Amino acid sequence: MLTLLAAIAAASTGCAGSRVAPVAEAPRQMTVEPRVADEAVGGAIADVAMGMVGTRYRFGGTDPLEGFDCSGLVYYAYGQAGYRVPRTSQELFRSARKISVGDADPGDLMFFQDQTKLSHVAIYLGDGRFVHAPASGQNVAVGSLDSPYYQEHLVAVGRLLPD
């Protein structure tokens, strides 16, 4: 369906990280079947991101007081769930295991590119919707893959959490 272009390896603009590592010093203890636990974590990440809807966009921003850029929103939402993730959209892209859109769960990442390079990352919510920090002058908002713009520019969906 979607192909990955060689241009994705180019430097990112507009969005300001390695594999996911829990922030806490001690390893996380799983008390339920791992896939269920990961889905719960992904949902919590999506919920944190949804709670930031309306927060202003700020290039390089990583917190709700100063604002977010696209990868800063991902960095913050995963951090609130206890996971350290890469900071830039390029590093997030390199770290994520690519999956199909149909396999995406809440908390997975959606990667978009402009004409030449990876330019944007968003957090999947489910049902074709995602939350993102779109651009300067805009606020964190919910977008949809029903939009022709996002359909045309989506290049990959990735998962940072283990299956």
C-alpha cells in the first residue's frame, strides 16, 4: 500500500531519538499477558496525547507549558507512560518497527513526509485518527487518515512498544 522512499533518511525539519527503554531504573513488572499490557500502555500514551489537544505548537517544544512540536508531543506522551523514546522524528522512525496501517493500535506512530523528506510524526488513536502537533501557528489537534492530504503523505506506521 505505502512505500518507503529513500528520501526518508534525509534530515527532518519542523519536528525536533534508539529503542524504547523504560525511564524507571527497575525493570517493569508485567502482571498480565504481555500483549494486553502493551495495548493498555499504548492506550495510556494515546490518552496523554489527547489530553494535550489545544496546546500550542512550539518548534523544539516538549512540554504542555511551553508547547510541543510533533516529535516533542511523542516524547512527552511516552515519557508520561514511563518510556524514554528518541526525541526527533528521524530517530523515532529509525527506532520503530514498521507495521501496516491495519495493524496499528493506539499509541503507535504515524510518519508523514513532504516532497523530499520525513517531516512529521503523530500518535495513532484508532479508527483512522491520530493526535499531532501540526505546525507553527496551530495547536495540538486530532487528524484523520480520511483527509486526502494525510493519505498522500503517510509513508509508514511504526511501533515502539514490544509485542
